[in-house]
Amino acid sequence: MAVVKTINKDPKKQMSNRMTSNAHIFNALNYITRKDKTTPELTYCNLTNSNFTNWETTKFFQQTRKMYDKDNKILAHHLVQSFAVDDKLTPELANKIGRELIHKCFPDMQVVMTTHLDGKCLHNHFIINSVSPIDGHKFLDNMKTVRMIRRVSDELCYKYGLNVIENPQQTCRLDDATFRKAIEGKSWKFNLVNDIDKALEDCKTKEEFINFFESNDYEIKYGNAHIVFHKNGEAKSIRADTLAKQFGNKYCKANIDKALGLQTEKKKKKTYRKENTQKVLEEMEQEAKRQWERYEKRYADKVKVTNHKYFENLRFFKNPFVFTLKLIKHIFTNSKKSVHKNVIKQNLKYTVRQTTDYTKMKKRISNVPYKELTGTLGNTAQIKLYSFQLAKLFNDGILCYANVDMTTGIAMVMVKEHNLKRIANVLGLENADSIISQADTIRNKKTYARLKKSGKELEYLMVNKKQIEILNLKCVQFAKFQKSEDKFNIVFLENDKDRILNLLYPNKSTEPTAPTFVQVNSQINRRLKKQSEETGEKLCYKVISSKQYDLIKNSDIDYAVFKKENGSYNLVFLESNSNNINNILYPGKKVTLQ
């Protein structure tokens, strides 16, 4: 679990996180880079020389602001990303997550980040210059930005197998004193949350729960309406429901009662302002689109074809293979110097780059680095085009990364997802539905292949469109295959099964129902197919009657069976079981099963 927030007070001075002087920036840099808190390996500088001293970095920030005449008011910002103690991640992984957060959320900003090792929980500090050195854009520190950063942080936590607060809309922000003490490992509220987790694991009854806390130096009042905790030596007590507002609904009295097998009297719920996750995603999409438009605008006059002759001619090649040959002849076989002179302007940050693998007859062509395309904010999508259509994308200033099959002229093109409608317009398509559907199909095939490659057991579940949206909002990794207008078959890892069921059926208090007849036999059928592929043993099929199925269903033979509409059954089994099945179905007869 990672919590992201702005620091409202300087650790040494009572100053706002929105720094208004160079001295404040310098003091903050000195604090986050202290040797007793971090190491040089866990310090990272974005868009600046990592060998700069803190004062040199401060002056470097100032030069950027002066360049755009914005060296006034708010000069820099201070953010913290804090991880839970029970995540058990290494400092290196925490630092890696912090760097990825920078690349996605602040790709154009000057940022100094360090990972602090002091205290019970690892945490990353970010000092962000208020002005972008690329285009003078100001960093907006508001709730909209913080919500976006938290969403990206949650996605990275899911990516690396860390815990995430499942229902952030049910929580409110931590007070600054609690957060400060949490970073230093001295927050009794954080310790209380950990103790409640342990108690719910070890205790089965209300009495055991009370004894657990009394033996751990707490005073506890477990009433009908509230559970009140007081840590001996602390000035204040806290109710379970108040704790739940800050740390998640898991810690409210109703859920503690439920975990201990008690019944809670229903009462009117207070209404709190909820954070709309869908709204956060829409805000993120708008921000991602805005950031990428800045990329395209920034390089519109740089990543541009100056020798239009070759592109104009290539548009008339209807044969994709001829186009590819001409592409190689006119561009890629030339020297780098010639390519830079004839195709694009010189001294550019982004150039049209290409690499060729003649053994596989593959070519890569791009006008944007792969890491910036995939690592910045916003989803990427892959589409399949003819190679001659790449000229239209390049001429329209669309940043993309393509793999071209030189034998067929087919290009697999990676672009930002929000550019799909624009691409459809550039290619002259009537609407973008076909290209969006194609991108969705390719994504699902790749996700399914990645899940299979993981080597872990896969689970299957039928869901509807609304449930698909819920899983997308919660960053669940799955592949989906449409069965009807509102029915999808999703594939996911077995490890995610409990979490997915809890998300889709939150009010289901009983254990999941037993698998159906079809589900059981589908699992057996997949296992038999896999065994057949691994051993090379033939897989056999046989249509049998309902009476024959009654004969075989109580046997120990490994088989799968599916009922047909006419009442008969389709039997699936390995060839090694043919004789045993033959003896049961046709006693005293020799029958060859296929």
C-alpha cells in the first residue's frame, strides 16, 4: 500500500510545501538527501545532472524559472510517497517505483527524488521545480493533480504486487501530524492499524480480541455502538469508525464484528463526500492527452519530413512490399548523415530512427523513443496497418513506434490510445470504431499470452459490461473475450480470484458457490488438452447416450463430458483410457474408439 500526499509543513521549519524562496528549496533538498536517511544510490535527479550539489540544483531550478520569467510566487513543491510496513519491499524497489512515478506524472519537470530508509516504512521524497524547462509549463499542485498521482501510484503498486487501499472513496486525508509521525515510524495510529490486522488474523471471538489489545498495552471499550481504542501513554482515544475513514473500511466496527462472527445492528450511515474513481480516470485521460499534445507540439517543427518527395511518391504504391523496398532504398540504406539531411532537420531531440533485422525481415521505425511512448501518462495501444500508411502518420505529426514485416508490408504500430480517433481521421476512415476494436482485440490477445506465459494457473469467469468497468477501475490484470452484447469471458491469474470475487460481489457473505457441471468439465478438458500437448498422447472424442453416461460417470477414469442439445453427451479422454472406456460402454465387445 502506498500513500501519496503533499507535505504541508517543512520538517525543520513551519513552512508550506509550496516553496516561495531559494532558501526553502535548499533546506528541503538538504533534508531529503541527508546521509542518515538515504544513500547516493537511492537519489535520482530528473532532467538535471545528478552530480550537482544541492545549492547548484537550487540555482539550476532558478535559471529555468528565470528563462520563462516565472521566478516568483511558488517556486517548487514537495511530495511524499509512503509505503506500508507489511508490503515488505526493498529500498531498491521503492526507488524504482518512485522513478516510474516521475516518468509518468512529471516527465517534463525537474525533480529530485530520494528514498528514505529511516522509520518503520520506506518512503520517497520528491522536490519538483514549479516550471518545466521544456516549455515553461507550470506544475499545478491541486487535488486534481494529487488524485491523478495517487491513481498512478496504485497502478504501480498492483504492477509490483504491493497492497492498495481498495476503497479510497471511503477514506479521508490523514492529518499532517499523523503523516509526519508515520514517516518517522512513531505514529500510534499506524501501529494500531497493524495491531488490528494481527488481531483479526489470530482472534476468533470478541473476548479474544479484547484480551489481545489489553495484553498489548491498550485500553479498549467494545460497546454496541462503537469500539474505542486508547494506547497507554497517548493523550487521545480513537473510535474504529474514525480509524476507518483514514485507513479504509476494513477497520470499521461493522467489519470487525463480521470478522469475529458478531451481528451488528443496522444504523443509518452518515454520508461523506466520495471520490468518484471514474472521474479520476477521466481527469487522468485529459491530463495524459494534454501532456502528449505538448510532446507533439514541441516536436511538430522538429520531427518533420523535409524531403517530401519520397513520402509523396510512396503514397502511390499500392503494393505494401514495393513500398517497403522503396522505403529501404530511399531512407534506411543511406548513411545516418544522409538520412538526417534529407529526411528530417538536424540537431533534434527526436529523430526518425530505424533498425533492421534482415534474418527475420523485420524493421523498426519510430519518431519517438519507446520508453517515452510507453512510460508516460496515458495508455498505449497497438494497431495493424499497411506500411505505406505510416507516411500519413509521420506527416501528420503523430508520434508512434512501428515494427514492419518486410515480407508482407504489415506494420504493428504502437501509439497513445487517445490518438486512435485522430489516426482514423488521418487514414480517411469513416469512424474510429473499427480501429479501436482492433486495438482492443490485439491488447486482449497479448494480455492472454502474457498470462499463459506466467506459468501460473488461470481462472475463467463470465461477467457483464458493468463488471468489466469495475475491474478496469481497480487495475485488475485480465483478458476479455466477448461472447454476446453484454457477456464477456474474462481470464485472470488464480492468485487474483479472491480479490476479483470481492470486487464483483462485495455483499456476498457466504463462500463462493461450487463450480457448475460445465465449469468442472471445462477445467478437466483444458487439463487433458495440456497433458496431450506435453506428452504427445492422442486426445479422443466419443458421442454417448445418457444411459452410457450413467455407466461411466462413477468410474475412476479421467474424462470430460459435455451435454448436447439432443440429450446425448460428448466424451473427451486420452487414448490410454480407450480400452477401459470400451469395456464399460460395450462389455464383451471389441470396439475401436476415436
